[in-house]
Amino acid sequence: MLGGGEVIGELQMSWDELLDHGDEPFDLFFPPVFGVHPSIKLKATIVDACDDQDDTLFDSPADCEIGRDTDAGHTQFAAYVTSETVSHLNDAVEHFQSVLDQCPVSHPDHATALTNLTWAHLQGYVRNDLEDIDTTTSLFRDALSLRPQPHPDHHLSLYNLTEALIWRHKKKRTAADIGEAAELYHELLPHCPEGTYLHSIAAGKNGVDYVIGGCNKLPIDASDEGIQFRRVVLDLCPLGHQLRPRALNEFAQALQTCFDQHGSIDDLDTSIQLGREAVSLCPEGHTGRDTYLNNLAFSLASRFNHQGKPNDLDEAISLHEGVLHLRPVGHRSRDFSLDNLGGVLVQCFNTRGDIDDITRAISLHREALTLRPPGHQRRAITLNNLALALDTRYDESHVREDLNEAIDLYRETLRLMQLDDPERHKTLYNLSSVLCSRFEQTQKNEDVEEAILLCQQSLEALHSLHPDRHHSYFMLQEAYMSRYNVQYKPADLALAVDNFRLASRHPTHGFPNRIIQAYEWAAAAEQHGDGSTLEAYSTFLELLDAHLATRSSATSRREAAAAFDYARSLPVDAAACAIRRDNLPRAVELVEQGRGQQWSLASRLRTPVEDLESAKPTLARNYLELSKLISSAARNSATITDRVAADREATEYRILTRQWEAAVAEIRNLPAFSRFLLPPLYEDLQVAARQGPVIILIASESSCSAIIVPTSGDPHHVPLPSVTLADLTNLKDRFARAIRVSSRMNPGESRTDLIVLSRIIWDQIMLPIVNVLEHVLKLKRRSRIWLCPTAAFTSIPLHAAHPFQTKADRSGKQPCLEDLYICSYTPTLSALIRSRQLMKKRVSPSFVAIGQGQPGAGKGKALLAIDSELELVHKLVPATVNRTTISGDEATRAGALSALQENTWVHLACHGKQDPKQPYDSHFVMRDEHLTLLDIMERHLPQAEFAFLSACHTAVGDEETPDEVIHLAAGLQFSGFKSVVGTLWEVDDSVAKHVVEAFYTYMFRDLKDGGVMDCTKAAWALNCATHSVKTKVPLEQRMVFVHIGV
């Protein structure tokens, strides 16, 4: 019978014995081969009569000849395998060739005949008795093509071709052969479970392990095909396989290279994930552990540069330190670790500014250079790295020797590099940068001309979407700007701006560097009066918004924003620029876009979509479901500390975000929703002034002013020429001192300092605004107004503006701001609009008073008046309203959260604490755990209406980011409360109850006549209350309360 290429046993059985089985199939078993017990299932059927003496049955004389030649070939081949006598091989080949000649392509046994012949050729090649491996490989490929899936011998043909490819690779070291063998094994092994014959011959060091080892030695290929190939090789190494760590590392390196060339964060994240697994599989003492740690650290440093997450930089430094420890003096790879650790310390210095980091980096690079003497193949890399470190130190210390040495080192680097070196473009733009620095010192034109040429050459070396084009654009901008600063040619300024634009908008580079470029663009455009200034400001705000949106939690978003704290005045600077250009609507748009970004990002996921639900219900449902998934992912991410889990969460969050962004894009394709979730235009923002003008107070270095957004028509600009940013800072400090002094005074003593400060607010800030409200807008007295302070204005009690003077005609006292108007605050115009939108959904009101006067140990002094305040509130709330009180042991974190969830009106009396370093940890003090701002933000309470926060510091943001307006009152407004009364400083609970009593008396006065609870009356009620308690409550305890919202 025809075989499959190898004799595994011989069968001797008479025809009678064979035919005794009748029509039933039966099994034949052979001795073990490679630990496997071969068997075959046969079924005998009489087709024709016997016609010879050997009892042999064939369909035709030709089949008889094929069978004899095949058996003879196998016999000779078996003899060759045993004796290694070449004549037996030649005879076997002759017989198999005869069979193949008798089996044309159309013959059903052609593939088997071809396999027998080719297998004999291969074994002859293996034993150096035959030479033509190329033909052998080609014939096996032909045999495989004749046995496609689901041919029963398809997998055997796969194996045969892998054997030929392996042996050709052993002799010729052809990368394509080992790569193809890996692809074939990837197809073969899933169909060869352990215990099968094919698995026993395919697995092991001479089979798939040889292929994996060969693949692991191939050079990195970052093409799509190369990445897929590395995925295939990794699949060949299941968990527990000894070669898996190396395969993980090679895959990770391919992805790192792909990221370097294309800038996809997905590639880098996967690289880090694979690198972590490789390290985890190599315990202390493993020979490859230092390499895998080094590569993981390198990828983490790349991700820090792309995303700006401090944890990545810290971990990269720690890992590189660990690797250097594993590579002591004399270790063959110590030069790599010295260079790599020096590189991340340069990054660390650029981020944190510790001079010790850059000093040590230079020392490490110098040591590495001694290990890479002239002639060393990697000397150019260390020369470049040392030059970069010296250049970095020069930017800080301006030591001329550092600059000159950096120039010399960069030039030597270029001399050593091949023109096609993939890293050459970096040295080109780095040399350009130091030449610009020298030009600024010496004004030698040849330096700046060469700098421009070098940048142009670096751009020519990179494809259009290469991430490093960002650096080339930036350095080219630097060169043009340097020349402009000396020669003042307008064309150079225009070219510099063009390259600022290209650098900040280069899509494959990470956000942090692009944001920096946009900021520097805005600063340069302002300095030189360029017409692109507003464009630069807009670009900065858009990039920062996009960058913060990549962070899953509120705390991580604030951390990301803190990296750009030097630019925190940019929103008001942008608005001031628009004001100077007489573009007030754009000023309103810019200040809105730049302020409260944390709230804006979070509120996108809670945007009401009633109109969309009516127009496209399926689209709206998909958007809402994705928004819920992202919110849930954000909550989960806040508690993750394990770095592997954090990486996995970040990847999952990014996938969800992309799906959400795709849904948003689909919504924007609808004509009626083209601006869905885009920064609002002035006409959209003016809706905030529907029930009264909104006054935006803008404090920038260039000027202080106000913009009044009226109910209709164009905005009005109110210059405040008597006020500077320094004045506001001084005023804020004086107010803080005056409040501290007043808190120690008797209630009857005059608050002289506060009166003086209130006059300053009136005269210099609010009076010019009131004049416009009265004489231009003709706003009626006791109308409502909303104050929207920015920057330094946020720390000043604007509502307390008071002339404290008698009228000129002696007919009485001059009115103060709160005599003239009912004042409220709003963090942003969008927040006010959103609160009004949510007012459409109203339910039957329910009121809860939560008080905690006896906090746990170490959580503050006892508040003795809390219980009486709660009793008072309970009495003042009409009995017809569903009302409850929670205090004492019941006033826990969980109890308070449940009460917020279940009630529409809330009165909260307890200690309040604003955390200046981490404002999201600001909290109300409960019996057990703190009720934090984050706790509140995570609750979505669309039915909530009103909250009175009778606690300290509930409506004051942190000093570091005043324009983010991150405080407890804003958090309650974000979670769903439309109207909130909060406090600016410490509250005296013994006198606060007078304000509380007066407030609720006014608030519920109309309910006796059949009225309904209306949270929009809160501002009016607070205004009336603070007026009515003047004789009972000292000035600072009346000023402390503010209203926020509708």
C-alpha cells in the first residue's frame, strides 16, 4: 500500500483472515513510535478476483506496479535509515520517482507519491548525501497545495514542509525560512494535541523550539507583517514554555519600535504589558532578567514622554537603577544601563527641575562613553546622549563650556553616523538647537543658517506622520524665532508661527509636548503682536482638553493639569486678548472653554439628551450606555494601585472612550446636533443670562475687567482701570487677615477692616459694573444677577461690595450691591445652563436635615449648636413636606450618601474641610468616615434641587487652580443640585443658626398660601435673611454665605 513518508510497522495477514471481518471496520495496532502507539482502522471489501500467486488485490495492473514500487521504495529507504548506505537511498529514490512518474497530477495518489520521494530527498540532505534542498522544499510546498483543508494528510504535509524549511535554515540561515516555518507551526500545532504522533515529532528542541529560537534572533521588524509575525511566535510559546520570556521581549521590542515610528499609544501599552509579563517570568537570578527590566524601563520612559504620567517616570528610573545594580563594573552590558539611566534622569530634570538629576545624568553618560571608546559601534549614541544632557544643563545654568562641548559632541556624532541611520534625524535637530543657543549669544549668522538647514534635513528623513517631526518643527521654529529676535524680519516671524502651528498640531506626537508648544506659541505671539495669538490660545485649550480627557478619574485629570500650572492664567489671558481685539463674544467663549475644565469633562457624560432621544432614540440609547460604562470605569480606576491592573484599566478606558467618541461623531453628523458637546458658542452661552445678566470678572496680567452677558444682545465690556492682578492678590490677603481678626472679636465690636475692604470692592470693582447695569442695561432693582469670577477674583467676596457711606443729600445710606440686586454665583455659564435644563424633571419634594456635631476622635471640636439647628430646621420645614432628620450615630458617610440619593432638599450642618493640596478630598465630617467631594461627584442625582451647607469652607476652591472651582458646593451642583447655599470661610455655628432661621422663614413663607417649594427662591431668601439678621450676626458671618446656581 502507499505510505505517508515513514515506515512505522509491517503487516502480515492472509486474505482469509482479513475477509473474516466482513463489512465491519477493525483496528490494527503497531509498536510504539516516539512514545506514541500508532493504529489504523481498516475495512475490507471484495472488489475483484485474485489473479496471481501472491494473493495481492489491485484495481488494475498499473495500481499493482505502483504498489510494488512504493513498497520497494519504503524497504530501501528503511534500509538506508538503518545502515546509512547511500545505495539504499538511491534505490529508494529511484523507486519513488518511478511511482511519481506513474501518478500524474490528476492521479489521486500523486500527492502521496510526491511526499514519499521528497521525504527521501530531505533525509538524504540531512545526512549530507544529497544537496538540492531548494527543490526538496519546493516539492513539499507542491504536496501541501495538493492537500488543502480538510484533506486528512494536510497537517502531515504542513509538518513535512516545516522540516524542509528548518533544515534549509540550519544550512543557509535564511530568515524567510524560519519565519515561514513559524507560520506553518502556528497552523499545525492546534491540531496536534499532546499524545498524538504529530505532536511528538513536531514539538521539542529540533522542531518548534528550534523555530522559536531562530525567530527570537531575527532583527526587529515594526511593519504590520512584522508585528503579526511576533504575535505568531508568541502563540507558539504557551504559558510555562521556557522560550516564552524571550518571545514576549521580542514582541514588546517590535511594538516599541512601531510606536517610535508611528506614535500609536496602543502599541506602547501592549509593549509594556508584554514587558511586564516577561519580567514576571524571570525571577531574581534569571540570566535574561536585566535585559527585560531594561527594555520595560525604556518603554515606560517613552510612555511618560507621550502621556506625562509621573508614575511611569518614577518606575522607569527605579527599574533602570535596579538594572545598573545587576550590571556592576566589568559587566558587558553596563554601558547600556549607564546610558539609559542617564536618559531618564534628563527627563526627570526637565519635569521636576532638580539640578542633582542633570548632574548625575552627565556623570553617567561620561562613564558610558569610556566604555564605548573610538571604534565602538554604539559610541555615536552615547555621544548624542551626553550632548543632550549638557545642552539641557546649559538651558538651566548658561555655562558656556556646556554649550560648546555639546556642539562638538553632536558634530562628532554626525561624523560617526551613516546617512541612513534611523536615529540621525534626532542628532540633526539637537545640533540645530544648540547652534541657535550659540547664535543668541554671538549673533553669528552662520550658526542660525546651519540650524535651519539641519532641521530641514531632519524633516526630509522622516515620513509625514512620524512622531519626531514634532521636534523638527519645534526646533525649526526656534531657529526662525532666534533669527527674528536679532534681525526683525517679518518673514522669519511668519515662518516661526507656521512651525509652531505644525508642532502643536502634529497628530502622532504625545499631548504634553504639543501643549507646551501651543503655550509657547501664545506667549511668542503675544510678545510680538502676531495675528495668530487667539489661534494659539484656542489650540492650547483644545489640546489640554483632549489630554485631560484621556485620564479616567477626576484626581488623575487634576494631576495631569497640574503639570501645566505655569499656564493656569491662560484662559483669562486669552479672554483679555480677545477683549483687546474688540471681540467680546470670543472672549466669553474662551474664558468658558478654559475655566472649570474638570467639571466640563465630567459633565459631558451627564449631558441631557431629551432632544436626541426624540430624534434618534437608538443613537441616544447607545450614547447613554457608553457614558455609563465610562463613568463606571472611572470610578473603578480611582481605587487601583497595582500598576499592571492600572495599565489594563487605562487600556480598557481608552477603548471605551474611542467607542464613546465614535458615538459622539455620529451624533454630530445629524444637522440639528452638529455642535453636540463641542465648546459652546456665545449664542449658546447667552442662555445662562435668560433670568438675569451674568458678570464675568477677568483678571490677567495685562488688565482687569468685566464682561456683562445680558439677557439679549451683545456683551458689554467694563474696564476696571483701578485694579491690577497684584491689587487683587493683596486684597485677598487683607481679607483673609481681616476675617481671622474678626473671628476673635466680640459680636458688638466694629469690623473696621472688613468695612474698608468692602468699600474697595465697591469702588474699584462693582461700582463700574453697577453703573452699566443701571444706566446701560436699565436693570431693575432687586433683579437677579450672577457673578462668574475668574483667577484672583474667585478669592474675593464680590457680593459683599458695600460703599458704607451716606447719600449726598443725607437722605439715608447709599445702597450696597445686595440692596440693589439679588446676587448669585456660578462656576461657569455652562453649569448654570445645565442646572436649568435639569429643572424640567421635578418630583415631589422631600427634605432631609443631616447634622454631625460630635465627630469621631481627631476630626474636630464638638459643634454644640448643631442639634438645636437641626430642630430649628425641622420646625421651619412645613409639616406637609416629607421631612427627616439624620444626626448622631446615624450621620455616617453611608447614611449621608443614602440621604442625598433619596431626597431632593438637603440641609447639612457639620464640619467642612477644604483640602488645599487635593481638593477632591475636601469633605464633610461624618461620624465614621469623611463624606468627600469625590463621593458626591460619583452620585448622579438629577432629581435633587436644593442644598444648604451650614459648614465651613464649602464654596471656596483651592489657590493652586482657582479657575477649576473645585469645592464642595460646586460638587453638589455637578451631582444634580440646582441651587446651593455654601460658605467662603469658617462658620460660627452659634450664630449661623440665626441666618438659617431667617433663610428658611423666607424660603417657605408662601407655602402657607398653597405655594410649592421652589429652589429658585434660594438667592432671594438668603439676601433677605442676611439683611434681617444684621443686629444679631456680625458682618463676617453674614458675608460668609453665598448662593450658587439657579
